[in-house]
Amino acid sequence: MAVLLGILLLTAGGMFLVQRHASVPARESCNDVAGFIFAAVGAFYAVLVAFVVIVVWENTSTAKVTTFEEADELAGVYWMSRQMPLPEGSQLEGLTLSYAHAVVNTEWRLMADHRSDPAATALMYKIRDSALSFQPETNQESTIYQNLVQHVDGLASKRRARLNLIADCVPPLLWAALIAGAVVTIAFTFLFGLSNTWVHLAMVLSLAGLIGLSLIAIKEMNYPFDGANKVQSTAFEVFLSRLPPQR
């Protein structure tokens, strides 16, 4: 809200500054040319904003899907461990639960600061080592082992995919283009000459407010694990809430 208010105040200040140094008749004579250029600039900027919004929205959607896929693979490892003989099965079962708790209680908070949890990474390695050290002795155990390895590989892959998303989606150069485009687009509206200053100001502030809201929305969705629309750890919490007693 403070950012949007600042944008509106700066826009109003710029508008009155132009009104003070350039008369309405002088600007009215440029309405046709300014209107043509403004239409081209506005169209270009609208395409740029739409492109960025789609990119950040898809990035957030990908993060949500990846999170649920990782939790599904973890559940697969867990249920395979329940079919393994003791004590190997119980050990792997405990590791899967520890990993889920580490992700929910520690790593999710760290991801808001663009970091991962070394302890969760270490647990991932332990899960892999525990699964690969299992020596099946029957056909049934061989089937369990094959499914287990498949789920462990999937878990590691989805974890890497999730951690690859802890960087900002919009690079600094694109942010510079968005901000510069906003300034140019809003500044062009100052050049139009309208006899009613207050109507002109209302139109300019409406455009500035719309652009400001668009940039704020992009900022909130720029990083999937922070902001108003951040991805929650729901998938892992659901996994932990629906388990039988540990063996």
C-alpha cells in the first residue's frame, strides 16, 4: 500500500510540475502526435507486463506442482519402507518422517530467504543410502526394492527441482525495463493538454495506479516461496497428518 501511495504521489507531483511549466494550449497542439506515440508505447508496455505476469504465474504454479510431486514421492518411499523387513524398514521409515519434518519446520522458512536446509539435504542422502543398502532376498522384496529405488530417485529429482526455484524469477534487467516502461508510459500522459486539470489528473492517477498494482503483483509473485501468494508446505503437512503409528 505504501508503494502504491508513493507512486500516486510522485505521479501527482510530476503532473502539477508539467502543468506549471507548460501551458494547456501548448500541450493541446501536441495531442495528436502524443496520442499516436502514447498508443505505441502503451501497447509495447502492456505486452511486456503481460509477458512477465504470465512467467511469474507459471513459475508459482510450477513450484506448487513440484512440491506436491515431491511429497508424493516421499510418500512412496514411506509406504515401501513399511513393506520392508525390520530393522531396515523401520530405519528408512524414520528417515522419511524426519525429512518431512525438516522440510516443514525448517527448510520452508529458510526458502523465504532463498536458502535451503543442510540438515534436510543430509537426510536426503541418508534416505538414498538406506534404500540402496537394502538387500532383497525374495521375489517380493525384489519388487519392493525396485519400487523403492524409483521413488527415491523421484524424491531426489523433485527436491532438486524445488530448490532450483528458490531464485527470483524476474532478473534485474527485466525489472529495469518494467520500471523504465512505467515511467515513460505515465510521463507521456503529462503531455496531453486538457482544459480540465482535475479530470486530467484523475485519468493520469488511474493509469499510474493500474501500472503500480501490476508491478506490485509481479513483485509478490516473483518468488514462489515468499510474498502474499507464496507456496505453502501443505503437501508435506498432509502427508504427515495421515500416517499410521511408526513401527
